[in-house]
Amino acid sequence: MNLQEYTTYDALGLAALVRAKSVTPEELMACALAAHARLNPQINAVIGTLPDWKSGIDPKLADAPFFGVPFLVKDLFLLMKGVTCDMGSRLVKGAFVPPMDTELMQRFRRAGVVTWGRTNTPELGFAPTTEPVLWGPSRNPWDPTRTPGGSSGGTAAAVAAGIVPMAHGNDGGGSIRIPAAFCGLVGMKPTRGRVSPGPFVGDPLHGMAIEHVLTRTVRDSAAMLDAVEGPSIGDRYVIPRPQSPYLQEVSAAPRRLRIAFSATGGASGTVDAECVEAVHRAAKLCASLGHAVEEAFPSFDGQGAWDASVVYWTSSMAGTISRLALMLGRKPSPENLETSVWAAYQHGLSLKATDLERADALTNMVCRAVAQFFTRVDVLVTPVAAMPAPKLGTLDANAPGMTAQRWFETCAAATPFTGLFNMTGQPAVSLPLAQSREGLPIGIQFVARHGDEATLFNLAGELERAAPWAARKPALHASRAESGPVEEKDAPRRHGVHGEDR
């Protein structure tokens, strides 16, 4: 198999080839590693490879949905036994080696993927771009002068470049959807409680953070959520399970939906005209497919949502850094934390218990107001970001003198549409339905009511068929690399302790 053939298939397609014995998992891994060797020096998506990836090919999992498919893990929150997790931070680098897998990592393994590396992330996931001081910036394969987004930016760059067909991400304020939007991918943020965060945490980011994958096709996202969804023992949130497989929803007969759209509702600044236009085109497409479409946006206490979000993020940052410092025996300082992270840490340390109580009360009112809006509509359509992928350096998390307030304002101006639905816990997906005049992807966000990923997958499948994006590939892509068969001997062999080679 050569790289052009390898990138023709999505993850389910590659797994089907393995089941048919047309290709082996080792041959797929040779392609992934060859693509990594050729492209990663240009995009800096993968910050460490695992020397023992072959141990992840378990013949007993031959019937698993993604058996043999190469896979990458974002270097944040998801933990692999015995593999360094640096979280994009100089405070943590090289010191944290988890003693066990997290629950989701165990489920990924049972789904059959072959995990072989870690992807780049901003420090502690605290940015909508991926430019950590520790590892340097990841670059967007569509234009390497631009960000792939954050905080799952390394993942998005690797998937968009064709190194792997899908990879892990997590989302506390848009960190799956924003990179998906900037890199032309499918990025589903599931409902709060759909994917277990255990066992080390029970309520990540005060209920705002959740994990899943970034993919090139809707069906891969659906099939992986089928494989990993559901609670584990001791989870704080246990929600109703899906009535039918999500993968089945993707190809099921389309439902006729009540769809609201807004290109500017909730924005804290100017929205690029091309993003506005893209949302209007998406709304017209939905109407042409028979859905009832209107322009509307939920009414809620925007200042209250802002105040609660700042408290949740900074208190979580203070708690996380304090625990890491205690566990690792390291002292947090401006020398090992970026300025925005240090400012958020200091702000979090200044909070009182009553600040969290107030944040919970404000969030309760916001969630109920937004839920009321979704009693009369099935789906809300918005941009994901206020602009296509900005130039690297535009969102500088380490700018001298950066304060917590200024960093939140900077992030909110660039990505004003995603964080609300982390607060409400609703499912939301970014779909690559548009491109800018410069050829950059523009992602459109679709949001459903709590627990209703099924509707999103059904609509996403319909839109993928009506306006397919599979043929669009970035300038830096594995299919454009030198052709010819890739064999296992082509894979790089140089590995460091705990997979820390660059």
C-alpha cells in the first residue's frame, strides 16, 4: 500500500481492509509512520512516538470496529499507562508517567486502534491555538503560516495532513470543534456524561470538558462514539444511552428538523464576512433539503455566562497546577508557566468558595434559558469561529504582561460560539461545509438538545452526502508525498524513553 492509497480510506475503510486480509495492521502503521516522517517536520503535530506500538495489535480484537487502524492521542488529560504526559507544559515535562490507563484509553484500545504517538497541545489546553513554549507551534496543513486551532491542534493537523484518519481530542471550550473548523475536519463534542472521564477525575473543568475524536468522515466519528460511550463505575454524570447505534443514524433516512441559525448571536466582536456568508449558505442548504429553517438564537444572561466561565476556568487551572506541583515536587513560576496560564493560576488562587457557588447559580440559569430555546428547535447552526484560521502568533498565550481577563477576551473574540455549549453540556459538531476565498476551511457548528447526538449524526450524514468534502485536501498532505509502496522498513526507528523523540 502506498500513501495515496492509504489516505483514500477513512478509519472504518482501513479496518475493513484489515478484516478482508487485504492489508495488515503493520502495513497500515508503516504508512502512518512514513507519512509522519515526511510531514511532521513541516507541521509539528506529533511530539512523541511510542516504541512499543506493536503490542497494541491484539489478534483477539480482530472483530473490533477499528482493528489495526493507526491512532494518535492528544497529550492532555487522556492517560496511557507508562507513557509520559507533558500537557504542553514546562512545569510537567518528563515528570508525569501515569501508572494506568484512563477509562477512555482502555475503550480506545478495545475499539482496536493502534496507538503510536502523542499530539501537540497548548499548555494545559488553555488556548484556541497550539503554540506552546515547550514544543513550539503546530502548523495548519492548509497553510503552515496559520494555526491549526487549539487545544486539539496537533491532532487536527495530523488528521488533516493524512497521517492518521482520526485521532483523540478533548473539548472544554471548543477544543475539538475549533481545530476541526480550521483544518477541514469533523469534530463532535458529545453531551456531558456521554464519555467517561474517569477514574482520576469526575467533573473535569466543572463539567465543561469532554473527550472524543477528530475525523475526516461523519461515520468514523459516529462509530467511535458507539465504541466508547457510556458511564464507568463512579461517574458523576449518568445520562440515557442511545436508542440505536450512532453509525446507523448517519445513513438512516433524514429526519425533518426545525433548524435555527445565527451568524452573529453570542459574538463578542466582529465576525468575518466569509464566516457569516458560510452560515447563511449552510442554512439555505438545510432548507433545500426540506428542513424548516429560521434565523434565531437563544436568549440568556451573557454576562452571567462569562462570569461563571472565568471562575470555572481559573479555579480549575489553580487546582490542576496545585495538584501537579504537589505530585511532581515542582514549584509553579513564571519561568515554567506561560503568562496567560500563570495569570489564570493566580486569579484562581484568589477565588473564594462563594465565587464557585455564584458561578454554579449563574450556570444553572444559563442552562435553563438555553434549554428552553431548544424546546422549539431541534438544531442551532452558527459559525465555529469568528474567522478562518488566523496567522500563528495572532493568539499569543505567552505575550508579556498578559492578564487573565485580557486572555479570556482575546479567546472570546476569536472563538465566541463554542464555549456556551460546554457550559450547557449539549452536543455540538463542526462540519467542514465551506472554504474561504483563500482556500482555508470554514467550519459550521450544529448544536442539538442535551443527549441528542443522534439528530446531529443524522443531519451530518445528510449534509456530507449533499455537500461532500472528501475531495478537498490541504497543500501538505500524505497523498501528495512521494508515491510508491510503503513497507515497514520505511518507518522511523529512532525512539526515546517513553516515546519522547521528536
